[in-house]
Amino acid sequence: MTTYPTDDQDFQNASAGLVGWMENCVIQSDTDSSVVVWDNQSYLSFINDDATCPPEINPSLFRQSQLCVKQGLFEVVKDKIYQVRGLDTSNMTFVETVNSNGVVVIDPLCSVETAKQAIGLYQGYRRDKNILAMIYTHSHADHFGGGSAVVEASGGTQDDIHAGTLGHVFAPADFLDHAVSENVYAGNAMGRRSVYMYGDSLEKNAQGQVGSGLGMATSTGAISLIPPTVSINTTNEVHTVDGLEIVFQMTPGTEAPSEMNFHFPQYNALCMAENATHNLHNIQTLRGALVRDARVWSRYSTTGPHLIPKETMKSSISSPCNAISTHLHNETLRLLNDGQTGIEIAEDFKLPPNLEQTWNAKGYYGSVSHNVKAIYNRYMGWFDGNPAHLWEHPPVPIAQRYVACMGGIENVIKMAKDNYICVEQPDWRFAATLLSHAVFSDQTNADAKTELSKVFTHLGYGAENATWRNFYLCGAKEVVGAVQPNMNVMDAASMMALSVEQLLDTMGIRINGPNAFDTAPFQIDMMLADVPMTDASSARSGWRVNFSNAAMTDHEIAHAEAANAGIAFTVWASHRQLVSLVLRGAHADFSDVKTDGDAGVWSTLCGLLEPLDAGFAIVTPEPNPTPPSSES
């Protein structure tokens, strides 16, 4: 730690412009007041400017959490731009317009509940401001999930977002496609791993969750998805809201597949979305997502600041995030072309000394290790070229074979302990590997699980990276205890934002293939009166669902008033009615829609859909049995 700067400039920057804050920063669920969806208050007893770093927290990570824990309304540009921080993992920004008492809202946080509080905090100090527009910087849920709160605050509803003062919802091109693919298609698996990444199941204390590196945590309230009304397609595209000029820069394939920066020339202010952060970001997030392009990301980070005059650039814009991304990318490519694998490159990767010793290039959220592996994976895929790794056994059978080769599970546990007890240089990493094999070979062995929990805890306490700490400590908790299911669930109303194709995809990806092998082929037509054809040739459209060979496919067809020949079942409905049918599945009520044919095929299709398991096991082969309640 002595090699790092000792000045307090970061603390001055983090506190600058503070206008006010939320007293007792604890936010409850809208549907159940006993459920807390955001709690910033619990951190303050052990993380504050005057606190001493506890021994269970890496000192560098503790310093980062001291910065991230600050919450409140901050003035960014005097009387023009305000930002609410510390009410979610993301920030909500309010840019006031030129001609009247209007405001543009940027990134409405992750949850409806936290977004409501952020809006209330802003409006408590900047009264009588009408919300005229909303901007999504990119397609990650923590930047659009609270959108319905913005609509509500403007006087609109999810059925009619324009019923109040809200005029436009801006988003980068392909926003909805990527928001759906990331947050709906693979959302259950990503959500479960997010429990680990953000430490959702951990207590907020020195032995538990102390932040996420980029912020303190993600809120666990209701997630909404308000569809954009204006898609930004080109760099230097200009839009004006009540006299406020906004100049956009497209940055696809950077921190998100769909992302953009934008400039407010009248205020000399630039929003770099999540493309520039005050620490090392992820090339691939540990919760799971598409691998990002470090080369493209670094180039957009270079060109973005050129949207504004040089004299207005702030230190956060000229941070070393561009240099470090470029170095990670180029050095990884050099080494992989020299024959090294991702693991080998990550093990001994060297940063330039000036970056290594810079606070705002530290790996609190992303890390050099997992970023380098992600870059390797983007170019080379999962296979490292060694045929021994081409057809490996899954975790349980490989664990059983390793344990047998090492003389049984008791011997493996002893070997693991020998790697971290009474040795000069304990190898906690190898101990974790050995004990994980022991647990996967025999999940009922309490000693193996207890020892693995100890090892994970030690690795977590030493981690400088907050997400690594959270993964280790969640693993330590779950290997001996119960699973914490994913709590972030997109609300049913948000399904209205999905296209017909996306909506049907949510069914197709849940079909249990083996259970459907013997199901006879059939077709279902959906005739939609309020959904235009993709080519805009008609205000009405039809969609045909084809089921055969255990797979569901669909394609657009012409709308018809009568059933097409050979189709087992036809439904005439609105988009909203179709959403309701899909959500209700086998319990769908067709009494309010016109149908023709055998509704039993719909029941057959829905009977093949497998419910999503929000609490699948990660550090054990299966979730540990839940102990009986003391009241039973």
C-alpha cells in the first residue's frame, strides 16, 4: 500500500457539490414493506471517512468503499446538472433544460423503488421541474430498471408514457434487443450469479459484503422496462429538448453491446455512460455476459472526450481507463500469439508501473486476471488447443476420479489442509481446488464443506477486488448452508416491451428438449390486430409458431381473418392479450379472445416449458438440504 498515492483528492472529488442526502438510507419494496431492497445505512457503522480498516477487509478495497458509500444529491454543473449517488449501484442524473422548468433524466437506476427515492431527493431541492425526457445510456438493467418511476413522476403510466410531461425516451440503437437478450434470455442464470457478484446473501459488515467495487451493491426491487421512443443511430446525431441540445456519440460493443456517450454543448458537459469509470472495469463480467471488445472500448474512450473542448475535460474523463484497456488488449494478443493460454497470460501479466500505482486503475470491479482471460476468450474461445481439455468430464465425475486417485476423500482433505496450515507460504488457491473436488465427489461430507468454507473465507478477506470477495464469501456461505435465490425479477408489465419474436423466444428457450422428443409436430397462428408487419406493409400482422423435433420456431405471416388450412390452433388477440397468454402459460384464459381449432396444443406446448430455478447450486452439485424450521 505504501507505493500508492497518499493524497485525499479522491475524497474531495467524491464529496464535491453535495447538496443534500437521504436520512436513514434504507428503501423498502413497494409490494412488501418488510422487504428491504436497498440499504446504504448499514455500511456507515464500519465504512466512513474516519473508520479504520478492519483486518477482514483488504485496505485498498476498504478505501474504495469509503468513496463509494457516499450518498446524496450532488450539483455537477451549477444550477444545471445534478446527480443522485449512493441509492443504487448506478447514478441517476438530472439535466435541467434551457427554455423552461424542465429536466432530462439520465439512467433511472436498477429498481423502481430506488428510482422513486432518487427522484424525490432531487425534487426536494429542485422544485417544480417537469420531466420532459429520459435517456438510457446503455442496455444493462441497472441503467433502465427504474424507468417506470420516471414515467410515473412525469404523470404518465406504463400504458401511456406520454400522458404526463414525458416527451421522449432516448436509447442507443438496438437497445431493446440487447436489453432483452441479456436480461430476459439468460436473465435467470445471470441473476443467480449476480447474487454472488454483488454479495446479495451476505450481511453488510466487515466479515461480509463491503461493496461491489463500482458502487456498494445493486438494489433488489422491481425492474421495469420502458421501451425507448427515439433510437439514436449515428454519431453526431443531435436532438433538442426544450432548448437543451444533446449531441450523441455511438459506442456499440464497449461496456455494453448497445451504448452511447453524449455531450451537452451549452453546459460543456460530457456523459461517458459507463465507458469511463474511476477503476478498472470488466471486459467480461463475472455474472456472465457477452465478452466485450477491449480494442473498440479503448478507441471510443479516446474519441469520446474529443466531443467537447479540451479545456472543459474533467479528470474523470482523462482517467487511465483508456490506456489500461489498450495495454490489456495488446499485451494479451502478443502473448497468445506467442502460444500462451488465457490462464498462463493472466498469471504473470505485468502492468506499467505508473498504472499499477494509480488508485483509479485498480481492479476493484474488473481485474487484470479475469479481464485478460476474457480477451483471450473473445479471440480464441473456450478451448486452449490442448486435446486433453477437449473432452473433459463434468465436475462431479472428474471430482470422483481425482479423489479416488488421491486415496479417498479424507486424504484429499488432509492434503488441502497441508497446503495452508503450518506452512511458510500457504497455497490457498490449490487448497480450494482440492476441497472443491472433495465436495463435488461427496456432497454429504461435512468436513470437506467446512474446510472449503474456511478457505473461501480466507481468499475473500484478502481480495482487493470487491466482486472476487463477494464470490468467495457467498461460496463460503452456500457450501455449508442454504442457497440465496435471485431476487431481481423483471415485472410482468415490462413484458409489454418485448416484440412478438422476443416474447415467443422466452417460451422457446424453456422447452425441455428430451421431454419433447416424442411430441408430434403442430403449428399455432397468432393474429395480432395492433402489431404492424415488420416491413410496415400492414398495420396488422400474424406470427406462426412451429413445433417439431423438440424445438419451437416462429416467423411472421400475413394477418388473416380466417384460420389458415392445416393449422392446429389460431388465436386472434392484441399484443397485450398475447403477453397475458404467454405469462399464464397452461393456465391461459382464451375466453376474451377469438380462437379456432384445438386449444389443447397450447396446453401441450406450455406443458413442455420448464420453470426457471432461481436458486440453482454453484459451489455444490445440488443445493444443500434446507434444515427443518425450529418451529416445525
